[in-house]
Amino acid sequence: MNKYALLSLTILFELFATTMLKYSDGFSILLPSIGVVVGYLLSFTLLGFVLKVFPLNMAYAIWSGSGVALASLASVILFGETMNAMAIVAIIFIIIGVVILSGTKTEDHVTEKEIS
């Protein structure tokens, strides 16, 4: 699997888990609560594989930054939450940072074949 596809999947599982956390209403609703556990378990497991092919500083920054930006967007779309102008600017800066980091050359620790 392509290392960027693996990182993207890791981010999506983290977003799923975070969204389920909101739906779980403080772990009082069973199915979303299970979704939280499964989503974070998959996200952190895949993050372990991501760290085999990305340096920690780059992988964690992209994973967490993307998670913050996507969770903020999900909160507006799914839950009708609002963001003020300063919050929007901050999210834009996070996205810019993620884009810059994604374009940074890194020394691969293993080949893509090894993470398949």
C-alpha cells in the first residue's frame, strides 16, 4: 500500500473515532461508543505502520493536524457548530502546515513493499 494512502486511512479512522465520540454522548450510547474504541484502535494501529515509513515528526504533525482540521469541518457539517473568523484562520494555517509537511522530502526507512 502506498505510504500516503496508509497515512490517509489512519487519519480517516481517527476522524471517524472523534466523530463517534461526539455521537456517543459521553459513552452513554453503545454503538457510537464501540465506534470510538474501534476507530481509535485502528487509527493507532495503522499509525504504528505509518511510523515505519515516515519520521515521527512528520507523520504525527500531518496526522494530528489533519485530524484537527477535519474534525472542525465535521463539527460544522454534522453538528451545526460554528467557528469564528479567528478559528477559521487557525484551521487554514494548520492546513497550510500539513501541505508544506506533505511536500517535504523524507528518507524512507523501509520500502513500500514492506508495509503491504
